[in-house]
Amino acid sequence: MKTTLEILDALFRKAKSKAAERGQTLKDLVTDALRDKLAADASRKPPGEPEWMQGFGKLRRLRKETARIQTRIDETFEVMEPEDRG
């Protein structure tokens, strides 16, 4: 498929130069770059899931430990020091 893209002059020159260094055409370089970018994006997050949710729920296994620690903190702060009693 043919298409027209607007690319900044500096980026175009860098891409053209990189393609020449690799012995590729600009078309092949852009095709490879798009393929790599799309594959990386697809493997990074499930479709429809916002990026910030990637780590959501990963620490679920620590829920009991977190509750235990919070209980100890609550117990400690329930005790009033004599100088704090008024």
C-alpha cells in the first residue's frame, strides 16, 4: 500500500542516513520500525487496558501481610504515652 507521510526534515535525514548505514531502503527501515513499535506496544499491555493498570493487583499476595502490619501500627498508636494524656 502506498501512503504519504509528513516527517520533520531532521528526522527524515536521520532515517535516510540510518537506512543507508544498514544497506536498507527507507521503505524497509520505516516498515521495520513500525513493526517493532507495534509489537512492543502489543506485548506491553492487553488491548483496552490503560497503561497505568499494568501493575495493578501484582501485590495481591501481600494483602495478609499488609493487614498484619497495619494492625500492629494501629495497636501501637492506640497506646497513649503518659505525657500525651491531658
